[in-house]
Amino acid sequence: MSGKSTIFIAFAASAACSGAQAWEAVSPAAPAAPKPATVEVKANADTLRRNDTASRSVVTHEELVKYGDRSALDAMKRLPGVTVVDGTVRMRGLGSGYTQVLVDGERAPAGFSLEALAPESIERIEVIRAATAEFSTQSIAGTINIVLRKAVGKSAGELKLGAGGGEGGNRSRGIILGHSGKRGGMSHTVGANLARGAFPSTSMERETALAPGGALRELRETTSVYDRTFTAVNANARLSWALGGADSLSWQTFFNDGRSRGTEDNRSETLAGPSYPYPLMPAWFLIDSSSLRSELALARKREGGAKLDARLGWHASRSERSLARQGFQGGSMVLDNRDDSHIREKGFTSTGKYTVPLITDHAFAFGWDAGRSRYRQRNVRTDAALAGSIPFEFDNGFATTLERLAVYAQDEWDVRPGWSVYLGARWEGVRMHTTGEEFAPARSRYSVFSPLAQTVWKIPGTKGDQLRLALTRTYRAPPLSRLVQTLFYQTFNTEVSPDIVGNPALRPELATGLDAAWEHYFATGGLVSVSASSRAIRDFIRSTVRFDGTRWISAPVNQGDAQVRSLALEAKLPMKTLGRDWPLDLRANVSRNWSSVDAVPGPGNRLDRQPRWSANLGADYSGRQFSTGASFGFVSGGWTRTSDAQSMYGTATRDLELYALYKFSPLRMLRFTASNLLAPVRSGTSVYADARGLRESSDRSPGYRSWRLLYEQKFQAN
């Protein structure tokens, strides 16, 4: 392409002509997310939720830091309708690209880590169940928007010192600093977090192979001991200038870094079948990921009530992963290899939203989101030539230039008192150019058009009852790694651990959604909500595993349709709502999920290993000097069939945690947190069965209890 303007004009022309969706080839989707409407949370979060036509829940900064969590990932376990499974954030039990996670309304770069993000850096989290036009519609399950801290109206400082430990040798420590201030027309916020921890663990793995007749062919057990250290750093700086009237200019930069290093000690014992070639295999690994994002934002108020919000941003990220292994047999080294992965991404974005009051009782707005990014990935294997072994080496990589544009329009209409309607439409287009050493250069593009409608009706004659309904069209784009034709090798290639190759002909999954909810808001605070949703997905992407005569290979294909349904109950009940004047709040959210994939026979043909049940129950007591609370989370397990031949099993997770806070004064306090008090044993199994026989791999890991002590000191200007 000769320039950005040519690309963007071509996108807009394509949207106008197609009016729906156009495919020339296939490319990975980069979520295009414009800046959300700036909302200053002054009212109660439940009040904002009640009056918002869109189905949006807001979790405030105070709620996020209440339990003294080390990372944002830990705090997100308690969000309504959200579960965290194996480090993946899920809505309706779905992760893997079905749930969209944004930071300040934009896609997080490749090196961004929720584990390295401190809750103290977050102003609020928005949980959006039904898609709106102002965000990317790559959100079949929903959207979680993390809004970073902004400047406040008066000078204030904050210092937090934390230390923790636990069973199995777990230990952690950290420091959090923050300062906000305002002088004249200028305000600022700066904050930094440094955390370091050590997390040893152990696991037991058993691999079994049976012949077609059921006779035992192989049986091997492996005990692994891990010693991992993790360092997280994030820093946030924001400056804002008042330009006169309601106009303002702001600059914000955010840095996020996570570094993990550790060792493994793997010892295998062969109980049946041929001896394992590496009965003793030590390993060393490191993972370094970082991201930097900077942006300028302009807000201008025009005559007649019109308003323009525009942003220009730049981002860069990197990720380095290394794994070195050595294998020993009979005292001799028979394996010495190293795998390295290097990922780089950088680019810019331009987003904007123009709001204009054309008609009374209407809030009409349109906006754009454009960007260009460069993504590079290289994977290298080096294998020492040792006696009795054949070196297995490779060096592959690819580079992708991705250009995107999204335009949208929306209108929120107060039809009459107590009834409002939201109508929106969003068009997203992506162009991609990919080059690599193992395949010819490829150019591709796609576009998706999403009409959206939501409404809320406050039932006349009732106190606090209202109904919600939403119709949406959303999508899930194939991950970049599943589109590129580069082959990603596995060290130990089996049916349950195959090599992975991409498929450039993949199409995104498209979903038609229906959401409905009944909500009741109590006059004394609190709410009860019952909601149901359905998603009909076509062009479902699933992985197929085949044996090419030498190695097992997994490749994704579009095959058939899928259906997703969910039913959820949410309750927030202060005791005064129940007639007791106690400073105690009760909360609960319970979800029941169903899904099926047409191309996979049942039973258990669930989408993305979706758990059938999830729940979170909690109680919080707030006294003048002493506060405490407890939270219990549950995510069901069970068998999931992922293909004709492969099934996977995971145990249920149960997480009990509590906190206690003592205030020495309004500015000094001490917080104690205890996590994973039930310490459940976690296990998982993967089974592959075909005409060749059956191979099963299962693992089992104990849980560890942990605790954290956090001293908090606030500073205020005189």
C-alpha cells in the first residue's frame, strides 16, 4: 500500500458497498476498540447501571482493592459474571478470544500481562454483557474494559508496603506508590508498583498407552518440581490541562512489565513398555514480557452541546521466552536443547467520538478507530549433537503488517419516561500483509458489519423493577498464530501433544445474540438480577489432529456451527435491605452454562471447555475501625469432548479467601489477606482414542494456602 489514507478510504468504500461482510482472503483480527465514553463515577455504581441503556456493570476502585490482591487477575475472580480459569479471564464460561479484554477501551498489546497489573493502577472495571458500537464487536461472550487511574481534584499521596508467604515455600513482597494533584488548570496522577514473589510447586503426570484390544502398551509416571520467581512492574503517569470552558488536553503513558524465571526437575519412571529416553530431565526457563503505551487525548465542547473526544496513541511491546532442557540416561547426557521465542509489536492508533444533540431526547454519536501495527515473531530451536541422538533444529518466523479501520454510529433515545432504546451499527475492517521464510508473502483482508440494539423498560407501577433486551451481532477472529502457515514444533510429539500449524483460509466465527434480563433495585441499596442469553455461532473454528506418517499435527478448520446459552442470577444485598441495620453486605452470582458444537459428537461437546456451573458468594463487614470479608468461588469441572477422538477432563476449582482491615486512623491502616484456604488438589486429563489405540495423559498438582500483609499510608495536602 502506498499510504494510510489510501487504505482507510478503500475500507470505507468497501463498507458502503457491501453493507455487511466481505471476504477476499483471510487475516487475523486485531480488535479495533475506540475510546469509551468518559464517565466520571460520582453516583453509586448500581445507580449508573440502572440508568444505563446498555447492559453494563461497573466495579469501582474501592471494590477492586478491598481484598488486597497482588494482581488484577486475582481481583477479577470476584467480578459479577466473570471466572478466572488457568490464568484465563472468561465470561459465560468462555475465554480463548470469546471474551474481549480491553485497557482504556483498546486492545492490550502482545506483552501486556494481567498478572503484572496491580489493582491499585485501576480506576474501575466495566463488565459489558451485550455489545455496543463504541467497542469492538469481537466479543461473543462479552467485554471487560479496564480503565486506568485518572487525575483527582485534590493533592493526595499513597504508599503501600506488602509482604506475604504460604505453604510450599511461597513468598512475596511489594511496594506501591501514588500521587495525584491539581494546581490551577493542570492536574496529574503518577503511580508505580513493584512486586516480587517466589512460587514453588510440584506435579505428578502419568501417561498411558493402550493397544486397540485394550492391552497395556506404555505406562510412565513423571514427578516434576518447579521453582518459579516472578517480578512485576507497572507505572502510570497522566497530565491534564484545562484549555478553557469544557475543553481539555491530556497525556497518559502506561508501562507494564512481567518477568518470570525458574527451574524444573523432571524425573520419569517407566512401569511398562519401552524405557523413556530421558528419565532425568532438568530444565530452565524465563519469560520476559513488557509493553509501553502513550497517548494524547483532546476533548472539545462545541456550541449547541456537541462534543468531540479524540485520541492519538502509540504502543510497543515485546515478549521473550526461553526454555533449556537437558536429558540424562544412565549418568550420560543424551539431550541438550534450547527453545527461544521472540515477539515484537509496535504501532499507532487514532480514535475519536463526536456527540451531537440533533433531536430532543436523543444522544446521537459517531466515531472511528484507525491504526497500523507491525508484528514479528521468531521461534528458534538449537539442539546439541550428542552420542546416540539426532539433532532436531529449526529457525522459523514471520512478520505481519496489520492496518485496521472501524467506524460506528449510535443513538440512545428516551422514547418516554422509563423506556429508553439504544441503536448502533459498527463496521470493522482489517488488512494484513504477512511474510515468512517458509511460505510465500500473503495479502488478505476482511470486514464485519454489526447491527446492535438494546432497550431497558422500567415497569410502571413497580418500585425498582425493570426489563432489559438486547439483539447483537458479534464475532471472534482467528488468533494470529492459527492463521500463519509456520509450523510450531513440540519437543515430545504425541497425539495429546501435537505440532501446531496455522490455516490461512480460516474465517472468523460470527454470532447472533439475544440477551434478556429482569432487574430489581432496592430503595435502600442493592439489587437482584436474573438474566438469560443465547448465541448462535456459525463458521466455528476447531482443531483437528492427524498423523502425517512422521509426526502428529494439529490444524484449525472452520467446521459447522455452535450454540451457547447461559442463565445467571446476581444479588447484592446490604443488610439494611433485609430490615437489619448492620454494616454487612451480602453478594452472590451464580451462572449455569450450556453449549454444543455441531461438528463434534456428544456427550460433552461443549465449546472451549465451558464449565457448566460457576458461582461466587461473599460477605463484607464494614466497621468504623475494623472491616472484614470472605469470598468463595466455584467453577465446575468435568469431561469435554473436543473432537471425534479427543476428550479432556478438568477438576472443579474451589477458592476461599478472606481479608481483615484495621484502621489506625483515616490515613493509616493494615490489611491481612488469606487466599486459597481450601487448597484443593487440581488435576487434568487428555485422552486421544482412535483405531491405533488409546493414549491418556493426566496430571495432578496440590494446592497451597497463602497470606499477605499490606500496610497502607495515605497523604493529604494541607
